[in-house]
Amino acid sequence: LITTSQYLGYPINNKINTKSGKKYDIKQSNMKEVYLALVHARDKMNRPIALRYTLGLDNDHSFDISKLTRKIKSVFKDTGYSFIYSFEYAEQQKGLHLEMILVVDQNKYNPIQIFSLLRKIFFNLGGVTVNIESDYKKVSFNFHERKEEYLLEVGGSKVGHSLRDEEQFKDCMFRASYLAKQNDKALVQYKKTFGTITG
């Protein structure tokens, strides 16, 4: 576990949260994978943007991450991508869920296109929570905008982090460090609870 509040000079999210009283335990090897995935995207793409999502999963652990990673590889192989994921189980709120950051090239895709594309992919995967509201099936899938406090400090778009901007890259490292944490994994039955893929 990382015992300082930085990784390679970048601030990480492992201090005690004054609102919740929680402290995140961040694994060094996970942070290395996060860093390499973000650097890959920054260096390979013309306009890399990091987008943050959460996907609700059935608590029976029937979701297969390899099906999702294969789909991401096939969809984004020509334009480049970085994908960071972390399984978590939050007893008080969401149950089993997948925390994700997907980095794509804004020259090829806009964030609305990506959301629609991912929603279609998730709808066709087993083990994803699907809610029925007014006879309409809806995947339990959320997009997370950047918080206003970070926008004021760092600038950029509320949609995602532009990784070519050093301040936004730094902010994204902090945000992505949340996925490298060891907390909320006790009830996760998957052998691998964290991973990255790049292309």
C-alpha cells in the first residue's frame, strides 16, 4: 500500500475524507497500472479525454469482465483507448458495481456518443443490472461529471479530463486513484478486482 499522499509526484486520494471519515488504502501496483494507462492515452491520442462511469451489476457475480474488455478493444482499436476498471461492493448503497475510466480520442468521439455506445454494449452483456421503469428497460449506468471544486482549481470541461493539459492530467491521476483503492472489495468474489487495458 502507498503510505504517502503522492504517487510519482501526483497527489492521490488516500487521505481521510472529512465528510465520511473514510481513508482509502491504495495499492502501489494498481497505481502503477493507472499511471501507465493514462500516460499511454496522453501520448498516443491527439485529444485524449478521460471519462468516468459506474455500472450496476447483479450481486450474483455473473458479469464477465473479459466480454466487456473484448468489446472495448474491438470498438476502439483503430482510434486508441485506455480503460481502467475496479469491482466494488458497497453494502449501504449500490451493491456490486464496476467503477470505470475510459479514455478516448475526442477527435473521433464526443462524450455523448461514448455514453450511448457503452449503454448499448452494457445492455447486451449478462450480469448487468437492468431496471424497468414505466415499461422501459434501463441499464444501471451512470456518467460522473467532474466536480465544480476541481473545475475551479484546474479548469477544463465538466465532462472529463483533457490529458494533454498537465494540470488536468494531475487531477485525473487523483480521480483515478480512487479506482486503485483496496476498500469495498471484501464481498467481491472475482479473482481479479482491478485492471487496465490499452490499445
